[in-house]
Amino acid sequence: MSFGMRENLLAAGLAVFDRSGFEGATVAAIRAKARASNGSFFHVFGSKQELAGALLLEVLRHYHAAVLAALDPSPDAKQGIDRLIRAHLDWVVLSRREARYLFEISRNEWSEDVRDAQRAQNARLAEGIDRWRAPLVKSGELLPMTPVMFVSQLIGPAQIFCRAFLSGRDRADPRTEAGALIACAIRALVPPEHIDRDERRYANAS
């Protein structure tokens, strides 16, 4: 397999999916965008669905790398919350086409191989976050909760703004809400005795 051709087809697929949606995208349109022959396409991918699954994993890898980079070097609890939320918002805005594909366009009818790879990538992200989080829970700087609850409190509210931005329902840059989102997340994830008066006031006013 030609690595260059694979990357070219993935980039073309992303552009076509972004323009036409998953159902509207065709192999012919992806080939035309990539300037690839029919034989070249099917030498690399067996179908549009196979390309879409490979693209999902590639985009997911980029997103996870951006999130985990926010935890290097390892920050304290409130710094980590701040960095993780800003990393999420930055990636959505600066990688808007990839974010639209990941959160708005891609489908769930993946092959078992893609689902297994997706679960493995998600597990690595969870492990990376937990390596930072677990010592802070133990020291009392973060509230104890399940990893799923932690991520939902951390990223969930930001996703409301991000999805509106990605769908075009709201043209406002979601990063303008970063301060309020961070303050609310700190209030949800940090014990009250570790929250200063200004942070509490900001969260209550948001």
C-alpha cells in the first residue's frame, strides 16, 4: 500500500464528507478530489465505509493527541481542568473540518475491527487522563468519581457550544466561553475548600 496514496484519499474523503455529508459522499467524488484512479482507490480501501472508518480512527488519534498534550507537563488540578477544556475548544475551532467529521458527520455502523480500534484508542485516552487525575483524587485536590462522570463534567458543557458551532447553528467562537466553562468545571470537579472566592463567584454568575 502506498502511504502517500492512503493519506491523499483520507484527506480527500474528509473534504468530501464535510461538503456532502456521509450519505451524499461517493467514491467517485473522493477519487476526483484525490485525483486517484478507480484501481488506486480500491487497492487501498474496499469501500467508502472502509475509508470512513479509517478516517474516524485517524481523526480520533489527532484529537486525543491534542488533549493529552495539555497534560504535559503534569499540571495541578485547576490548571489541568483549564488546559483540558482549552485544548478541546482549540482543537474544535482550529481543526473544524476534522471536528465536524468526528462529532457531527461520522456514523456508528462501523466494522468490528473499527469499533475495536476505537475502543482501544478511547481506553488509551482514559488511561492518560487518569494518570494525571488519580494522584489528585488521592490527595483530595479532585473529587472522587468515575472516569465517565469526570469527562462528562469536564467536556460535556463545552460540547453544547462546540456542536452548535460545528453545525452552523451558532457562528460564535466557542472559545469565548472558555472562562465560564472552566469555572463551572472547577466547581463540579474540585472540592469546595480548594475553590477560591473569585472562582466560586465567576461560576455562580455564569
